[in-house]
Amino acid sequence: MGLDTSGRPRTELGTGDAPGCGPLRGARQSGAQPLRQQIYEQVRSAGHISRAVLAKDLEVSPGSVTPLVSDLLAQDLLYEVPDESQHHGRGRPPVTLGVNPGRGLVAGLKLSDHEHSALLVDLAGHPVASATLPRRDDVRSVESLLDEVEALFARLTEAAGPGTPPILGIGLGMPGMIDHATGRLRWSPIVSDRDVDLAAAVSARMGLPVSVDNDANLLTMAELWFGRGRSLSDFAVVTIEYGVGLGLVVDHAPYRGGHGYGMELGHTKVQLDGALCRCGQRGCLEAYVADFALVREAPIALDGALPPRGKVLEALYDQAKDGNEAAKAIFERAARYLAVGLANVANIFDPRRIILSGSRMRYDYLYAEEMLAEVPSLTLNRPPPIEVNAWDDLVWARGAAALALSDLTPRLLA
Amino acid sequence: MGLDTSGRPRTELGTGDAPGCGPLRGARQSGAQPLRQQIYEQVRSAGHISRAVLAKDLEVSPGSVTPLVSDLLAQDLLYEVPDESQHHGRGRPPVTLGVNPGRGLVAGLKLSDHEHSALLVDLAGHPVASATLPRRDDVRSVESLLDEVEALFARLTEAAGPGTPPILGIGLGMPGMIDHATGRLRWSPIVSDRDVDLAAAVSARMGLPVSVDNDANLLTMAELWFGRGRSLSDFAVVTIEYGVGLGLVVDHAPYRGGHGYGMELGHTKVQLDGALCRCGQRGCLEAYVADFALVREAPIALDGALPPRGKVLEALYDQAKDGNEAAKAIFERAARYLAVGLANVANIFDPRRIILSGSRMRYDYLYAEEMLAEVPSLTLNRPPPIEVNAWDDLVWARGAAALALSDLTPRLLA
């Protein structure tokens, strides 16, 4: 891992097919923000854009854009670039606007059971440095989590080197029930404390504004800001990890549910009175698809030759690849139930696309062609395209950075 | 049916607990509409409101509200009412603003297999007249549907009597796949034609602007504009009729799915390889809950003493009420699967409330306490409150009228 921080890589962290970052949306979806903020966000989203196109995209007169742009230029929040591509003949080339990346940085942090990761990006969303912090796989108190955040952050600033712009905010995510709006952590599988004001605790320790969210929403933010979801108004991100997560985007913005704790696709029921789930209920999707569900049936498939704990799933997968029918049957059933889960997302939410994301994507039985081929037979209408997005491990940190940028913008422009 | 149209009843059609109509939302959710439209909609939603409170609710200065209000008053779109409740002592009482109901009317039409219904409301959302048109239960062409629309409309205007303000628009809904944005009908169980530009066809026949939607979305609009959803940002409406419908509200606005044809809760899978559904797939919620699913098992429960077609479901229900264990078992299984379906809506969408609505609510086995008590054991988090809303038969027409009002507003203010 680790980036070459000398050359400010602009694309290799998957900033997508457009030079900017943030949702690509028209003015009609831009909400009730002040025009000043709409201008700044539209420029960031476009990468580089002329004043004329900016006014057109926002459906306002060029005259109303001009003074606000001048103001943003005077504050060093935007800058002007000569547009050589439009330069024909003599004279000054036309200029386009860009977000001044050097005004500051934000850090995206993803906390996990066995490794934390972090990414520093500038205000235009370009990655500046990254860092990881391996750790022992256990449940810890919030206090020791804060120590780890501090250590991870130190690695990140060290990787960025001296002379970098100031860090203006932190986005932080982890698995569990975390309310972005209030900053509260209700519970997390990697933390022993319950009902903690996580955003306030991290902010007090680090002396910076902090936004928090769950890991499925970080992936959703990464897709919405840097990935395949940039130009989609409504889509779903499904993550298969330790559990099964779901993130929804409605009208170019993350939808976090009516209670703020996110969606629980993993605990939708795919079989009444079905297999027992970790949560204590029966027939949950996770009870067929998650790690523990696959491992549960491994002793039979592996015929007693059980590898050490923590290695069972990989052994099972290798056996399936080698033609062990019982091992294959375990993955195939999981894939069928996953197809039911995805079909139910399509039936209930009707997204324009479903993006499968996360590190378990390496168990390709779960998204085998047979599984994907089953989804249309489980949805009434033509199902949305289902894509597999095999990001690198920094995807969550990238989503956390998008979260920080998104929440920073109103403060920055205030 | 039929209203006393002489006295302009203001509340008996369930206009809810607030005197206005439309979503009760704050300025932050009001989207990118011009302030003029935000003002008009806020006044309609409030019923009556002072200029000062209006500016406060919209989070703008009183100075920016004043000229726009004057303009709306000059155009007879708003009017002023003395607020006697705030009148202490001498002098003129303070005035509040209201939407001028007399500027025009809109018609809401619900087309159905055995009876069409219609409601005329003024611009403040108050019902003015209603009408119904019984019809033979068969599938018809769009052409003969248009004849029926014309006949229904004639009854409606006759019920309103002479001297009513002009009708400015029509909202129309029916079961099926109908795209509100494009006005197209993809298919409907009551129409033989497929892929028709329904809004244009009705508009050409009636000479008025027409908005169309499916019947579940009409119920959702009725809840959002007149019912229990007025003050809720995110909620779900589940209808149990001929099939099982779902309407979602996100951020005080109807969410119609990424493809515009609405959600298909009835075809979410509650049992892999389960009971055969009308749609040809297996394990759909409808295959356990809809009329045809209940009737399918009736011959055994009724022991061969089968009533005439069309009366089977009622006979089955009566038998269950009389203690016939087999008949009870049919309703009880349906209720358990309905609980699974509602739990999956809660898990995937996390609404603040689920409202059960529609005429099949009379089969109270389906929403018996036992069923509702099962939902928490099927959701990971505390499930949202589940309410049963037993509207009268005009609820769909009321939703259609809300649809017409909602789409009329920008035209009216243009």
C-alpha cells in the first residue's frame, strides 16, 4: 500500500472517469443550498469548467454567477486555469475555473477489526497520502480506539511529509450502527462501549471537526463521489463482508434511513423460520451468506480436516475451486440467497444500478454468472444492472474523505 | 357515497389534523424551487399563517417575503384573513395568509375494475364534490376507458353544480405500471392496451392538463397531503388489494423508484422456490397474501361447499371468524408472510412509519395483533410503528387530487 506522495497522483486511486469529484447532478437536484455553495460544488464536480457552462448547468444567469465567482476567487477557494484546449490563434486563452486544492486537506479514516486505513485528500478530492495501521483482531474500548486513531493519523501526516496545507476535517467510519447526523455510535462489532458520542470524542482528541458514518455508507460515498455512481440519481451499494451491508442513494444524495442508523439488508428475511443468524433471528440473508454462515457448514465439506480458526473460509473456497462438490454446494446456496436479497432490493427500492463492493468480492462464487443470471427470475421488472466493483483496500478511506469534504463545504464557505 | 356539496365540507373527507394540505416540511427540505413557489406551498400546507411565521419557517428575511406575497395577493392566488384568535383589544386584528381556494379546482380520478371514483377539490385542498361510476368487471381498451373517464367527469361536474370555479387539471390513477414522469401506462390489469401515452390521451379527450400515477402512489400522496404522513420525512405505505403495493416517501416527497414504475413489494421473495405467483415466479409475497393466494386454498377449508366465484374470499373470511380452523390457518399463514414483507421493508428502507392502507384492511386477520407482534422478531432494530389507516373509498381519488394539485402549482405560479 502507500502512495507516491511526491507527485500527487490524480487518478490511480480510482477517481473515476471525470476529472472532478462529487455527485454529477443538475441544478434541479441541487437542493436549497445558497447559490455560492452550488457554484463551488459544481466546479468541484466538473473538475474544470468555464463561467458560461457553470451558469448554464446551474440554470442561472451569467450575471448572477460572476460576483459570487469573483468572491470565491478572492477567498482563494477557486482558481483560474488557462484552457489551452480551447485556445485557437493569438491572444489570451479562455480560462476555466477549478477548486483550489491547496487551501486545505481532509483525512478519511476507516477503522476495522484487523487493519485501519487512512487517506489524505485535497479540497479537489485528489489523494495526497495514505497510511495503514495493522492491529490485533479484538474488541476494544473507545478510549483505546482513540489511541489508534491518533497513531493512524500520525502515520498519515508523516506520509504526507512536511509543508502540506492544513488539515481541515476528518471523516471516520467503521462497521456498526453509527448515526451520521448526531455523530453517535450505538454499537459496533469492534468496540466494547455502547451509545457513545463518537464524533465528539474523536474531535476532542484530534482537535478537528469530525464526521462519522458506517462502513457501508463509506463505500456508498466513494461510489457517489469517485466511482460509478457519480452520474446516477438512484442506486444501491451492497457490501459483503463480515456481514451484508446496504447503502442507498436517492436523488444524488446518500439516504441513511428514517432513523439514521442505515439499512439492514443482511437481516432481511429470505426464509421464514430459516437458518439461525448471529442476531438471534432465523432466516436472515446473513445466516446464508456471511462468513459465519459459510464456515458453519465447513466441517462436513472439509471432512473433518479443519484448518486453524481464521483460515477455514479460505480453505473452503480453495476446495470449492478444486472441485469439492460439498464445498461448492455451500457457496452455491449462499449465491442463490444473495440473488434473492438483491432481487428484493430491486423490487423494494428500484435502483438504477446495484453495485456489489467490498473485500469479500474475491469469493467469486457469490457473484458468479449463475447467481447474477438468477436475479431476473426473481424480479418482476427487468432488474437493474448489477456491477461488481473490486476497489483496492483504500476505498473505505476514500469514502470517509468524501464524507469529510461533503460536511466541510458549508463551513468552508460560511 | 356522495357529499353534501352545498356546504363545502372541510374536514369529513379526512383532511387530517391540520387545516392545510400538502407535506409539512421545513425550508431545508423545500428543494430548488423559486421562493415564490415555496411561499405558496408553505401557506397551503399551513392552512393559515402570518407573514412573520412564514418567513421564519422558510428561513428567509421578512423583507424578501413581503414583495412576493404582495404579488401573490395581487394575482388572487393568496388572500388575507383577519386572525381573531390573536386579536386583543382594539384596532384591526392581525392578518394571516391563506391560499385562495376559489381560483380554481382540480379533479382526482381513480379508475378501478368494478367502480371508478372521483373527487373535486379547490386549490386549498378542500373537497367540493365527489362522484362514482360503477362498471362491469372486465379488461377494456384505452378508448373505452376514455369514454368512462368522460362519463365519470360529467357526474363529478354535475355533483358540483353550476357556478363552480374552473377545473384547472386532472390527476388520474389506476393499478398497474404507470410512469408519472412520462405519463406512460406500461400495463394495467384493467386495460388491454400496452405502452400507451395515457396522460396525453386523457388530456386530448378532456382538454385539461393530466397527471397519472399508479394506485399505491395515489394512497401515498393521500397520506402525504392529507393523512398521517404530513409531518413525516420518510415513510412507507403498504396496500393490500388485488395485489400488494408499496409507496415510499423520502424527504417529504414521493419516491417512485429509479425507473419510475414504482416498487414491487408484492413480488419480493419471501420463500425461495415457494408458492407459485400469478407473475410466473415462485415465493412472491403476493403468492401468499393476495386474493388469488387466499382463494387458492379455499376448496379444502370450505370442504367443497364453494360459493359462487367472486364470493369465495368473503365466505372464507366468515368461516374463519366462525372458528373454521382450516380457514383460519389460511389467513394466519398469509399474515405471517405479510409480517416478513413488512419487516423487509423496515430492514431495507428504514421508514419512520409503515401505514397499511386499502380496502382489504377489512380482512383483519392480515393485520391482527399476532401479525404485528411478529414484526419486531423479524427486524434487527426496533421496527417502525405500523398503523392501519381505514380510509373511506374516496382515498384514492383524494390522492389523485393531491397529485393534480402538486403538478399544477408550478404552472399556476408561472
